[in-house]
Amino acid sequence: MQFNFDLHTHSNASDGSFTPGDLVKLAAESGVTTLALTDHDTVSGVSEALDAGKHYGVKVIPGTEISIDFSPGTMHICGYYLDMDNPELQAGLNFVQTARRNRNPRIVEKLNALGVDITLEEVKAVAGPDQVGRPHFAKVLVRKGYAKNTQEVFDKYLAKGAPAYMDKARLPLDRAIAMIQGAGGVAVLAHPVTLRLADMDEYRGKIGELKDAGVVGIEVFNSYQNESENQAFFKLAKEMDMIITAGSDFHGDTKPNVKLGCFGENVPVTIDEIIESIQLKRKKV
């Protein structure tokens, strides 16, 4: 089911396939009237998205998705309503982007050692002017016949635990939250199922820690989770008095099965309710 909002999307400013402007255009064509741009560890596409929003009549929320140092799974925190020019925010995002750039030659080395003919220059040509990510490596490998599609590339080479995977430096939770709050925004835990905790009791404990640290919401509805998981996290968010958000994690061609505005079937919260809750939390931060 498609909804008229999406609070988790990516453009080619990180690892999506649409420019920020074309992403907003697609939103307008799809009936999505409120869109948050949450590129990985950058806000470089937000200005273009905001301009496109004015042109196409789409409300654009400036955001980012920050990778957090966490185990056993992965933790991403989305920041919403950010002052893009905030120095602390920019410094933290630049740190992570530098870490991404530093790992790319090492991914090339690992792929070459596995017999894959690829150069960093080829990957940069696919990525264009913005930061290189693993989906850009995947595009090159598919084009050169090493796999049938992006998912196969990740399974064979680039996913966590695969032979060409290369970890990167991540921010600690406290710094990420301080960056988001310092830029006037609120912090929301993205796709909680990717924390890969054992059961809901563990999730309750970990999310309680996140709430104490300054995370105010949970992306309850998302494309990573099935309907049963969505409803379990909805119940948990209500129990813990946290903001309930929803987002597809749309990437365009790099995640072709994920559609804009699609993140579940039964989503008992409207975009107006979400924004009102976020704005109330912003006043308290």
C-alpha cells in the first residue's frame, strides 16, 4: 500500500539513483506530498530537494541518516528538521564521509584479489560528483557481468561478512545525537529490526537506553520489516511513549523492490500527527 508521505529516502547524493530534484518530482507524480531526504551521512542534496519541493508542491523535510557504531546488527539514526549549515553537524558528517572515502580503495583491493576486474575510477564514474557507496560498486559489477543484479553482488561480495566487505568508521551514539540536536533536529531510530536483537525484551531494553540518550522516535513502519514486526514495534513505541514514524528507505534502482511511500499495510498514524509530535519534541530539546 502506498501512503502520501515517506520519511526515509535516498538520492544520488549518497547511494540512491535519483537526483534530489528527480526524487521530489517522482514523489509528486506518486502522490507523496511530504518527503524527508535522509541521505547517508550527508545533507548535500537537501538544498536541491527543497527547491524542487517548492516547484512540485511537495513538503520536503531536511534530514540525514547517520551510521552508528553498534553490534550485533546495524544501527542507523535519522535526524529530521536539521539546520544544514550547523558547524557541528557538518564536522561530524565530514568525518564519516572521509571514512567512506578511505575504505573504497580497500574494497577495490579485496575485489581484485578475488579475481574481479574493477578500478576505483570506474566506480567514481558511476557515482558522479557525490560520495561513493557499495551500490556504486554493485552497478559496475553487474555491468561487467559478475552478477545478475545488485542483490547478488551484495550476497557474493559486499554484504557484511562477504569476502570483499570492508567496514568503515562510525560515529558513537552520543555524538550523533548531539549533532542532530545541535542542528535543531530530532533523532529517530531507523528500521529497528536491523539491530538484530534476540527478542522484544532486548529491544525494549536497548530502545530504553536510546531514549535516555536522546532518541525520541522509532521508524516503526519500514520496508525491512514484515507486518507482524511492524505491529510489534508499533506496540512498543506506544508503550514507551516515543514518536512513531514511517519510511520506505527508498533508493530507486539500487533497491528496485522498495517503492516510494510503501512501508506497510496497516499504518494507524498520519503525517500530520507525526509532524506535530516531532515539532513538540523539538521545542523540548
